[in-house]
Amino acid sequence: MNLTIFIGGLSGGGAERVVCNLSNFLSERHNVTILTMSDDAPAYQLNKNVSRVSLIKYGETSNFIIKNFIRINRFRSYVKKSDADVYLAMLPGTINIILAHRKIINAPIIISERCDPQTRYESSKFQKWIMKNLYPKADGFVFQTKDAMNYYTEIIGGKGIVIPNAINQEFMREPFKGTRKKSIVAAGRLTEQKNFPLLIEAFSRITDKHPDYDLIIYGNGPQKNELVSLVKGLGLGNKVKFPGYVNNFGDQIIDASLFVLSSNYEGMPNALMEAMALGLPCISTDCPAGGPGFLINDGKNGLLVPVEDVVKLADAMDKVLSNEELSVELGGNAREISSNLSSENIYYRWESYIIDVIY
């Protein structure tokens, strides 16, 4: 099988991680090419037998219109010359481009949604029109949750499949033994989607009762200055830290006391999966498109709280930090997702579905 995976870039993020790991897995038996809009450096290791083609090089032009004109021309040239048996496109931008060129692409096209479609499309009539007119041109669909797939039922019929993310091998390790640090951790791009203001405000409500605890938020993004100002305004001083993006995320959080996901919406959140696999007690908003609800059985292997509910989030954080027995139970049960979402299991499902679409 000759497979081309089309995505904007490889510099970071959940979809980019899936592309790199899936490519590594499939390249053991198939010819895999990653086609990207830019030539950014991969944030994740790629096997030497995975090919990479970029539609434009860094610094080739600074003009946005010219840059995209070059990209589209090179994309058309690529697909006309390609011997791909199937294409897989990730994320809206590249999905729209490849489906808009359906007439010149002879191979099947699979597209993969990675987030909450209702949040994405209900706020923009134009984007929804594009989706309704382009998505039926695809031959296969991969979704992270049933809720996401159900959104497209009228458009795709029975052509979709749900495949959750796999847990990276580096998080398949022995559980931490010893006294946990008095730290609460979170991770993600510092954007509105992740709703870190909710987490910071909830943390501020429990600091009097738990004065020894710090909050550490890993990641970079445009909201950093706003979040730093919020921390200062709440009088939290240096109790909230922003170390940025780290490559050794598992090593950084394995001995933390609690992981919290405060997002407004998510697909299948990698950071939550990884924290659970490491055996951390975890709390998450029960946000669309259902990823946290798929991972967490509330009260058994983690706690779910309503989106945007600062009181219930603060109460849940206090509940875990105040009850060592509950903390140990939640963390121990959380580790069980490792077997269900192992890389081998998940990427074999991808391979099987891709082959089914081709034949």
C-alpha cells in the first residue's frame, strides 16, 4: 500500500502526534509519505523509512497570498504525479483542500476529524456550507468519539468509524511509588479552548485549605500574558507556574498529586490519556465531543465536572486532595486504559480501516 497523509505541519499538537506515530507504525509494512503545507521540524520522532514532502519551504516568500498560491499549485502537481493508493487528510484546512480537488484525485480519500464539530461549524455558516458540500466527497471518515461521528450522520451515512487516540509508549511505565509532590498539573496550548482561566480560578478557591499546593500549566500559546495577569489579580503570586512546552512531559508529571483538564471542548485529549496511563488521579470537564466522557467513568477512574462550572471544579479538586484513599483509587483505576488504548491496538485498527476503504 502506498499511503499519503496530508496535514498542515508536524511541529506539535495531538493530530501531528497521531500522524507521526501512525506513519511509523504503517511504514514497517507500507510506503508512507507525509505531505505538509510547511517544512517545519517534526516535534515527534519519525522513522527513516517515512518520506516527507513539504509544499513550501520556510522563508521562500513572506506574502500570504503568494505562499498559498504556491502551495496549491504544488499540491496539484503532487497528486497528479502520485502513485498513492489512498490519501488520509487531518484537520479542516487540509481536508478542505484535498476534497476540493476530488476530481483530479483517483485514489480513495479518508478524512479525520480531531475536535468538536459542533463548536467548529455551528458558529460559522460559511464553514458549515463548506463542510456540507465537501465532506460527502470523501470515501472514509475517522472520528475520535461517537458524538463527533453522530454529528455527520446525515452527510456520511455509514462510512465512518470511531478510533480513539493511542497512548504513547513513553507513558506505558511502572506507576510512581512514594510521596507525591504537592502539585496540580495541566497541559495544552494556552488558548480559549483549554479554558485555563477556569482552572486558575478554581485553584484560587482551594488555596486557603491546601496552601502547600502549586498549579503547573504546561504549554505555550497566545493567552499566556492574560493568564499571568489573572494569576496576579487573584493574588496567587508564584503558586501558578507556566514552564512552557516540555519534551519529557511524563517525567515532569508522574509524581504530581492531581491532573486537571478544564477544556470547553476536546476531541480525544492526549494529555488526559497520558496522565491516566501514568496513574495520576484526574479531573476533567465533561466537554464535547465526548472524549473525556469516553475515557473517564465518573467516580471510578477519575472525576467529571460540567463545563465552565468553577464551583464544581474547585469542589472536585478539594475532594481529591483531601482524600488520600480516593486519590489512590482513582489513579490506580485510571492506569487500566493503557491496555485498551495501546499503540499496537489502535494503529492496527487504523491499518485495517484504511485497507477496507481501498478494497
